[in-house]
Amino acid sequence: MSQITVDEAEAIEFMYEQSWTDGLPVVPPTSARVQAMLAAAGLSEDTILGSVPSRRKTVSANIAASNAVMAGCRPEYFPLVVTAIEAVFDPAFNVNTVATSTGGAAICIIVSGPEASRIGMNAEHNLLGSGNRANATIGRAVRLTVANGLGAKTGKLDASSIGHPGKITLCFAEKDPDAPWPALRLEHGYRPEDSTVTIMATEGPRQIAQQLSESPEDVLLAFTGAMKQPSQFITGKRGQCVVILGHEHAQSLRKAGWSKSQARAFLAEHSRISPAELAAGGIHVESGAQHDMSIGADGRIATFADPADITLVTAGGAGAGWSAYLPAWAPKQHSLSITRRLRPVGEALPDCGPDGCALPGFEYPSKEGLS
Amino acid sequence: MSMIELVVPVLMDEPPPAGLQPAARRAFTKPIRVALIDNGKPKARELLEAICKALNTHIPVASSRLIAKGSASRVIDDEEVEAISAQADVVITGLGDCGACSACSLGDAVKMEAAGIPATVVITDVFTRHIASFATTLGMPGYHAAVVPHPIYAKDAETLSQIAQELAAVVATQLQGEAVPPQRDR
């Protein structure tokens, strides 16, 4: 663990001079603070969390812990930070591309399960806004680790043309839906008592207002209007997205007897777009290039090829009728959403023998997008 | 004055692996086999093919082979490097006209160089600084690039041909001569 001695009164300015920050002040990562992070996750400082061969970088726990300290995390947040960072290093997420694209992707982090409320995450009013330390600092810790661990900084390896505020932090908790709707972790095959972290590389959130109708179709069409916006990069190019279904909108769907699967299928179907609709927004169909914009029998192009590409969660506080929609920053061939279970501290790892574990039935959807 | 010790939270670039260096250069006197690694960006294939055609006036080209990478946001893997190495004397990659695709096309070129195949990467002028940073990270600081004006996607065939003809001498030098620094923005 490399260390440097500085005047405590000048520490914050020193960290600015070193370009360690995201523009906001950071907490000095003293050895005691970093060790407290590591202890909370039961990790040694040299535990490897992941590597990116395309950058010749391997990130160990001490890099993540020091960035979590700088972000302002409490030690009890660190296991979730580690889980998110391990997801970032999944080859299918393709962080090499996510963190350098001119498109300027956020790493959107969704926590599902009891750990979120245990550490005080916000799944209610203003969950994407300010005011909650866990939401704000977990997302910030992950982004700082990518910036400082993988060199994803402006003028270096981050080529974002515009960027957006979610590149500083974008993290929230799911509010478990009322029965019979399953929580996100259950949809991924985990147990109610598990906690999971889902990440997706996204553009900034769009707020969805529907305050004049409780019809399930009207509620969901309010989303598809945003999903079909022609200049959104994934429109008609087979992407993924996060839908945060707010209190009133979720109630409207459940009262009408709709399931989450039904809602996702409706969104996928009604976000298909015709070449004429794209052209009306100044966007033309790619041909002979990398993105599949093939036109279906209905004369339209899929924005989401599979309803499962829509991560639908319930969250937010009661109000007039607000939800949010976060499109993936690019089509699926460039990056896929990843979900990981939070491994309880001290949980024994399987004995894999000298050659590692073969996970039955496990395979990535496609070689495309991997680096 | 109270002093504190801070844990350094930054990973520096690792030193290049031993032996990582560009392929040896030599003047080609016999017709060569050219591999074009097309990343699928709009007009990438057309531009690469035009460059290859124009290259023939500087280096005799025996054949060209287009390799569609499928996704601009991945770097070719070791199997692909081996397969291309067996069938090509030089490689031209592109088109780097965005942050991710320029980094990945550069990564393709660096991998081919490491495998002993002279290569160059075609990028648009706004990404010269970006790929210079990536070249350092990848262990080949100062790696060359064949730079074209941005944007390429809106250029017609005649303009692409003209750009290719202007660029061909630079590409020929990069493939045969010493590795040269990126050109100035155009």
C-alpha cells in the first residue's frame, strides 16, 4: 500500500492538486480509515477485485477502500461498494468502453434487499437526489475507483463529450414491491433474505410525469414516449434500460392486475419505432454498420429486443405521479447490465480445487462487446 | 504543523511487459497481403477499402481481406490475432471516430504489432490526444496513427477516395518505416 505524508491542514488541497477528486472535496484516505473499510468487508489490502487487460490494470481492495474513504463512505457501506466494483469488472459490462466513451456513461447502481435498509439507503422520496449519505457515497466510491484505478479521467482515458451529473454518483435502493410483484433480486433468482447489486451503464435519468390517468396503458405509454425519443442513442438499436416505477404508477398497474412481466412486455412492444418516426427526429437507420437496426414485420425496429432488457424496479415516494427512466448509454453489444449477490462477510468460498470453478449453465450472451 | 499519511488511491500505468514493442519494419518489395479490421462504425469499411486501394500506388498489394469486428467496443482476442497474423503481412484498423472505438481500434493495432505484424490505426483528428494517452497505457507510447478529418460518417464516396489518396503515403510510411508520432490535427 503506497503512502504519502502531507500537512493535514493542506490535505484537501493536496488531493485536488493530485487530481484524485471528482471536483468535489474528498475525505483524506488515512491508513486507519482505509483499514476500517477493509475490515468491514473482511478483505486484505491486496485482494484483487478485478482487472482490465485492455488497460493493463488490476484493481485491489486497497484502491477501492481508499477511494471509498475519499467518497465519504462509512465502513459498513464498503461490502456493497466491493460487490458493485466486482460487477464493474465483469467482462460483459465492458468497463474499458463504458469508461472512455464520448457518450459519457454513468454507472447506475441499484441495491435490492435488506442490506439497503440496514445501512440506511434511500428508496423513497428524492432517491435520485441529494440528502442520503449511503446512496451518494456508494455510487461516488465506485466512480472514483474507476477514475483513479483505471485512469478514467477527463483529458486522459475518459473521452466524454458532454457527460452528466450521474457520472459523479448514481445509486439508489429498490423499494420492495407489494405482493405479488417480485423484488429485483428474486427476478434474478436470489432469495428474499439476500441482497444484490445491479449495475448498468446509463445516460442520465428522465423524469416521467403521468398525473392524469391511472390506466395501465396510459401509465406505460408515458414511458414509451421517452423510450422512442429518436436522438437517444439506443432508440431502435436494441439496448437495455432501468425503469423506476414510482408509487402511484406502480399502484395503477397492480390495481389493474398487471404483472411486472406484462409491463415489461408492453414497454418493449410499444417502444418499437419506425424509420419514419426516427427520420422525423432527424435520425436515419444505420445500414452496413455495427448496430442491428433491422426492420420487423410490423415495419418497426426494436429499442429493446427482449422485455428482460428492461430492469423494472419500484421506488420513490408518494406524490403527484412521478417515475423515472434511465436508458443504457449504448446498445447491448457494447455493455450488459450485471447483477451480483452481496456475499456476507466471512462466507466461505467454494473449494474449487487448483483449476478454479466451472459454473454449470453459465455463459455470456455473446462474445460481442467483450474486451 | 500536523502531518498525516495518506494511502495513494491511484493506480499508475504499469511498465510495458518485457519484449512488448512494435513489429520490425522493412520496405516491401513483393506484393503484400493487407488485413483491414473494420469496427463497424459508419463508413469505416468504405474508408478502409479506399485506403487499401490507394496504398497500392505506394506498396504493391497482392490481396486485401476485410475483417468485420462486429462491435467497435471490443479489442480483438488472441485467437483473432493469431488467425490474422497467419493471413496478413500488414494490418490497418479503424475507424476511430469516438472515444471507445478509437481506443479499441488502437488496441487492435497494438496487439497486431506485438504479434509481429506492422499495423496502423485510422482515427479522426479529434482523437489524437485520446489515443496518445491509451498508447501509453497499452505500453507503446508515441504509437502512430493515420489521422483523417472528423466526421467521416457524412462523407460521400468521392470525398472518402480523396482522403484515402492523401493518406496513403502516410500509411505506407507507417507500415514500412519507423513508427512515427501521430500527425497534427488537420
